[in-house]
Amino acid sequence: MRLFKHNNTDLKKTITALWDFLTSKTCAFLLAVSAIVIGWYQFYISRPILKYFSETVNIISSRNDNAYELKIRGKKYDDVYQTKIILQNKGAAALSGADVSKIGHNPIRVVVPEQARMLHYTLDKSLTTPDLTAKLQEYNNDIVITFDFLNPDYQIGIAILHQTPQVRFSIAGSALNVNQITREWNDRQVKYWSFAALSLLYLILIGVYIFNHWRKRHPSSSKRRQTD
């Protein structure tokens, strides 16, 4: 009978402590932060979100004993690298090609560094969404990308042959509701660090709440520590 009363008392204390937390300012703050994060994410994802990533491989190297040779436009090259760049729409809204900044303003384009020594470029249809109509055009040493509609999860692949190995290509430009085009991060890393940051914030706030709640329940202990 005593064990039952003891367990019942502990249950009441647990429920009371939980209720105190749910009605506390700390819980209200956590809910507000969560609502802001969710609302911001919904607003962010509701637009066209253009991201890109690239990968470079060595096609032919003069340091190897090659049983083949590589000619581009009839000229032989001993060292050639290929960079493949993929432009994707990671948002929830489609982007019309008519809403993209025109040539002469800020069109969507692959920015080609001068030191790249570009030899050739082409639309890589193996990396481009089949239902998408896209074209490439060279303008001021950059590669302008035009398309009809870039729907969510659609992508455009560009293959570039160049002579300089360590060169960083990027995609720039603007369009309606698109102010910048960013390099794609690893989705797993983004989710991991976002979850870790929020979890740490919640743990700190909950820890502060528990400490303050304990101090209110045991005022004599806190006063004794201050006196010591």
C-alpha cells in the first residue's frame, strides 16, 4: 500500500512538473522558435530555388602512356580535363525561361574563369531532364543557359572541356523570385547540422528551465551556496 502511494505521489509530481513546463515561458519560447523555423522553411521552399554542383575529371594526361589521342576541332591536346556542372531547381515552384534576366543584364550563365582555357562545351543530355528544352550560348567568355521551364527537381547538365586542372566554375544570374544561385550542399549534412543546432538550443533552454525550477523548489540550498 505504501509503495502504491509512493508511486502515485511520484506520478503526480511528474505530471505537475510536466504541466509547469508546458505552461512556462521557456516552452512558449521553444514553440515560437519552432513556428518561426517551420514558417521560414515553408516560405523558402515555396519559390524556385536554383542550386548547382560540379565535378571535374581528367580525360587525358601527358604523364600517361596513352594508346589514344584527343583532338578537339582537329587540334590534338595532351592534357584535357572535363567539368560537368548540373543546375537544379530545388524549390517547389517552376521557373519560366521568360522570367530570367536577358543577355546584357544578368542572365543565368556558367561563369568561366579566364585561366580555365576552355576548349569546348556542350549540353550534356544524359544529365539533362528529358522533358526540358535547353540551349547554351557563349557570351563574353561565359556560357548562357536558356530554357523553356525549369520545373521542381528538373536539371540541366553542361560538360566543359578545358586545359587547366584546378579551376572553379560557378553559375550566376537572376530571375523572378531568384536573386542568387548557390552551390549545392550535401542534403544529409544540412539536415544533420540543422537538427544538431536546434537540439542544442532546446537542451540549453530546457536545462535552464529545470535549474530555475529546482532553485524555486529548494531556496534554502541556493542561499546556503551563496553564503559559502
